[in-house]
Amino acid sequence: MTRPLSFLDLTPIETGTSSHQALENSRELAMLADRLGYNRLWFAEHHNTAGLASGTPEIMIAHIANYTSHLRVGSGGVMLPNHSPLRIIEAFRLLEALHPGRIDLGLGRAPGTDTLTAFAMRRSREAMTGEDYPSQLAELLAYDDNDFPGDHPFREIKAVPHDVRMPPLWLLGSSDFSAQLAAGAGLGFAFAAHINFPAAVPALRTYKETFSPSSRYPEPRSILAVSVTVGETAEHARELSLINDLFLVRLRTGQHRGYPTLEEARTYQYSPTERAILASRTMNYLAGDAESVRRQVEELAERAMADEVMITTTLPSLEDRRRTIVEMARVFGLAERPAPAPAAEVVAV
């Protein structure tokens, strides 16, 4: 089975660089992925994380769509409990109007941050539980379908632009909760194996096996998102994995810093507590040379019955990320596309 290949960009800031440079790297890599034949490029919503340059995927989507021609550009994802459904649908209808047929809306249930930051975003204790996620989703769909019940207070509200529908909707998850919700609502589903690797196969199979067709998705459509560490050789990949180790320790211990460099990872002295964290961790990424990673990814996707693969990486340097995109395109046999024609120059008069 030939599966489309996509990329999830977390806009990492490598230690010693700036957010501006990280965003320029994302733009350069998006243009490369567009040319090499990738299917989608998604951006995530994370907050209070010093190592990331963007927590606002809709701004990145609008920016990157202007520099690409073929990629579908979307959110992986917008965290629905952090926002009102009306705010989300109007943002993504506008993006769809700006770039027809090229936008995806991926929705997540988690806050994408720590508890205190989530409270700062949501502004109420009631909004902190996340238990109303299914009702928020139903509200979002009702805005798009214009089918609130006759006695609903929002019935007269019309999301703008009025003449544009919401782009394709995907639910994101790292457990079977969103798998079951996506299947029951007849929506696309993307599983975050880079967050919960062991649950990928059962969750994606549950989605496929329990899917109810809808007008949006007559058939199930699933994406397996997986983190990869692609080295020039297997030994190089093992060395690069030191970056993953240090990144995980910083994440687990609340160190709000940039992504580590390889030199930092080589020389870092772990405390006994940090070594215990590494010893107890679940491996949530695949490492090796490009061909080895391809085999591991395809084997996992086959077992999970996934229709598409989306790769991401915690490697922050432009060189490592470029190699990941180029080499995975090569081993997956993507067809290179022609470069877009340059935009016409505007001459001031």
C-alpha cells in the first residue's frame, strides 16, 4: 500500500538561535516539502514553551500557504477547549477563502500546555475540565452546517465568511477517546504516536473498525503521526538520539529552554533523578538511517491500518530537519513537483 507522506512542524528554536530564525527555517522547509511531494504540512498549538517559535497555527498556516503551491497546510492541531467554536470556524473559513482547497483543520482535546497556562487562556475553572469537548465539537459542526436546534440561542449567528464552508476536519488524539469520537461523528482521525507510541495501533484500528460514514467523510480516513530521528547512518542516528533524551528530561522537569544542540546533549551531566526519568521512559520515536526508519514506519502504519503517515522530529537544527525531509521523501518514493513560478513583481508608481 502506497501511503501519502506528510510533515508536522513544531517550529523548534535551537539553543543559541532566535524565534525569527526558527520561523525562517520552517518557511524554507515548507517550500522544500512542497517541491518534494509531501501531502500535508501541519503546525501545532503549544503554549508557555520557550523552545517553540509558534503557538498560533492559523498564523503559520496563512504565512506558509503563501509560499507553497501544492501542500495542504493545516493545524495539528488547534486545541478546541482553549477557544470558542465560533472563533475557530471563522478563522478557518477565512483561511479556506484565502487558499481554497488547501487548508486542513485538525482539532485537539488537550490544552497544549501546563495547568496554570491553560487557566490563563480559558479564564474560568469550569472551562478547565475539558469534559465538554464533544459538545464543543457539536457546536462547531452546527455553525458550519447551519443546523442548530430551533430553540438554540446561537441559531441566528452566522459564521463568516458566509459563503465558505469549513475545511476538512480531523480530530487528533493520543488515546482511544478521540478515536471513538471521530469514528462516531464520521470525521478524519490523526493519532499522535509521538506522544503515546504503544496506543497507536489499537486506537487507529478502533477508529477504522467502528467508523460511521458521514457527508464529510463517506469512508474513514486516518493519519499516523510519528516522530523520527533520521541519521546518515545507524550510528549517527544513535548519536542524534542524545538530543531526544535531553529534550525529554527538560520537558519532564519543567525546564523552559530552547531545544538542545548535539554538543549540549553529548556533554550534559544527568542527575540521578534525570537518569531515572530516562530509564522509565516509553520510546516515542523511531531512529536509524532513512531506509531503516521507512521500514519501521511502514510496518507500524500497516499494523495500525493507517491511510497516511505524518512524520515529525525533535531534532532542532536546520541541517538535521532538512535531511529528514529530503531522505524520507527519497525512501518513500515521492514524486518531485515543479517549482512554482515566481510571483509577478509589483512596481510602485
